[in-house]
Amino acid sequence: MKIANRMNTLTSGANDGWDVFYRARKMKRSGLPVTELTIGEHDIGTHKSILTEMDRSAKAGNTGYASVPGTDELRQTVAQRIKKKTGVPTTAANILITPGGQAALFAAHLSVLDPGDVALYFDPYYATYPGTLRSVGAVDRPINCYPENNFQPLKSDIELAAKGAKCLLVNSPNNPTGVVYDIETWKGIAEVCIEQDLWLISDEVYDGQIWKGKHITPRSLSDMAQRTLVIGSMSKSHAMTRSRVGWVCGPEMVITHLINLATHTTYGVPGYIQNAANFALNRGDELEMEVAAPFARRRKLATKLVAGQNMVKAIPCSGAMYMMLDIRKTGLSGETFANRLLDKKYIAVMPGESFGQSAKGHIRVAMTVGDREFKTAIEELLDFASKQ
């Protein structure tokens, strides 16, 4: 018996980019004092008030099948949140609730791509992007972004890659780089999408974590709302990573088809989780700011420490919970640096190579441990780099 070819091609080889993370977890389970600066998992956990509401809703009986598109209340609340943040008219009919942002990414691409279609995305990229595109039968085509341009994509590079493509996946604030795309970058992206008739899929799960500049959604740009699908999630904004609740926001026609897809795949999200998400969103900006505050503090702390030496350079971190550090002066690849750092200092970071070829010689640091532990880890990382 033989499985489908797509299952063997989700990753480009045996290495899925998570080797250092897996090794760090194994070391930690063995009792070693590993400091994990790898994945985007909040150290504060989900707010107790959200968990209390989840518990209340479950005990009230909301444990059966919920409405497949999402509850009316949550869809309306998400639409209101998007309208308030972006100024773009949005209603519940523009929203599908999904089991997390990853499910939203899969569904969005499945809705606009046929097998064999070319799907574009920027390199560096979040590690699941290529596999997501391949899983829907698309031909994935990366577009390199460069550290010399602070990983802002260039219109000329998008134009070269766009011929014959069907869609473009973007992510700002960006994981892994921490970069927030500026208005000139967005104008270039929009112009190419219109000229080449591309769908734009915008992963905006970090839209509430902006440290410098402002978040711009491409739906707000001229002639872009009808060709843009936005991915959102409660995971990063409200530390609800394991609750698995996200959404797709897009044209009503696309959402109608996505509801049909959800009926045949996920069959929706549990009602008690949706009720907790609705409760959390209705708490307003205050709760989101509380969740984001630790990352803002740690960004300032790390930026100051990195500025005090000349071996490691920080890519300007304008958003999200990560910093991208340029370690090319050490002469090491990101992968070698990360593995040696783990072995010698018990500090786990992600190699830049886990996120594509453009981030070679870089590492991604997740700002996801307590302030004191984070400060110590950055100091030890910089000391380690100086001795290479």
C-alpha cells in the first residue's frame, strides 16, 4: 500500500526545521535546565477570567455541536473588532470561525487554489507556510527578502515571481523577523496583486503586538478588500494557543464557500471555547495590552543589551514576540550557532535556516520567558557569540 504523494512532500526533506526545538525539549525532559526561546508560547498563560468563562459555558451545557460558521455572537464580535482596528466595513457575513489560525491558513488557500497553481510567499517565513501550500496541491514559490532591507519585501522581486501565480501569502507583524511592513511595502504588494490578478492572504495574528509604527491591513488599501483574505487568531492576542480558535475574514462569497468546506472538514469549534473567545474580545484593548506588555518590556531589554556589543546585530523589531539576530560575524550558520548554544549554555533558540534561505546566519529569539530569565539568557547568548 502507498500513501498519497503529498504526504511525502509537505516538507522539503527529512528536516522540518524544528530539530533544535525537539532536541531542547528532550534535554529538558531529562532534567537539564534549558531556557526555551523557541516557540511563540506565552509564559503568562491564558487569563483566569477567560478560563472561568470557558468553564462556566461548558458547565452550562455548551459542549455539543456549535454552529459551523461560528456562533453569531463571536462572528459579530470579531467583525466589530476588525472594523474598529482597521476602519474597513466588516460584518459577521465576512467571518468564518476556525480551529486556530493554522486551520484558517489551510482553508483560505484551499478556497483560492487548484492543484498545480503557483502560490507565493516571502522568505523568511513561518515554518508551516510551505507545507500548508503543498498540502492543498499548490506549487510553492518563495520570494527572498533580505537583511540589508530589514526583510521588507521589494516590489521588483514580487513582480519577477508573480507571473503565472495565483496568490500571495504575507505576514505582518512578521514571524520570524519581528518586522512590520511599512506603507511603501504594502503599496508595492497591492500594486502587484492588482496588476497580476493575485489573491492576497494576509496572516495578521500579531496585529495587536506593535512596538513601533502601526499595523496596516491590506484590506484597507484601494481595490484590495475583494481580493484579500485575512487570518486572525486568539492564540497570540489573548494567550489562548491551546484553545484553538481563529478566523478567516474575507469577501462574503468566499466565506460562504468556506462554511461549506468547514461542514465537510472541521465541523466548527466547540461552543464553550467560542463563548470564552467572545468574552475575551469584549474585554477590549486592556486585556490585549496586558498580554502584549511582557514582550514590549523584553524587546527594550534585549535591544539595549545587543546595542552594547558589536558581534551580534538585531534586525529592527517593530512587532510580534520575536527578535531576529544577525550572528554572521561569528562565522557560524544559524543552525550551528543554535546547536552549540544549546549544548554549551542550555539556551534554545531557532536557527534562521528553519525559516528559509534568506535568514541564513541568523537566529530567532522568542521573548517568552520571565524578564529576569530572559535578560540572563540574552547576556549569555551575547557572551557566547563573542567567544566564537
